Amino acid sequence: MCNNFGMVINVDITRLKEIREDRDYKQKDIAKLLHTTQQQYSKYELGIRVIPIEQLEKLADFYNLSIDYMIGRTNERKPYPKK
């Protein structure tokens, strides 16, 4: 996936689905949280659409996880302390 600077960002989108399913949420539940449709959220999980950073922030806060964990950059689930 490319960001606005043309750089490729390696995102492990499989974790989005795993995290959601581990907590027994349906796609429509998370879509509602993100103020989007189930179809749009499904595209995030499938890697068809890039999930905006603002949406990742909401999910990280909701699940109490670090964004780095959610995108597969670390296996550390604990979020960083707030400023």
C-alpha cells in the first residue's frame, strides 16, 4: 500500500479480522463504531481499501491495543502511554 509520499506501507490486515473475531464482534458492529458501512469495513479487512489512520486510532483505543500491533509491526499488544 502506498501513502501520500509514494512510500509503500506494509500493513498486516489479517490482524484486523483476528482482533475483531477474538472479541466476538461482527463487521457491522465495528463499522458502526467507525461511522462507515459494513461493506466498507469489509474492504479494510480484505485489504481492498486502505484503512485511514484516524480509523486505526479509533480501533486501537476501542480494543486497547497499539496500532503497531494491529498492523503487524510488533507482537506487543499493550498500547503506548498517552501524552
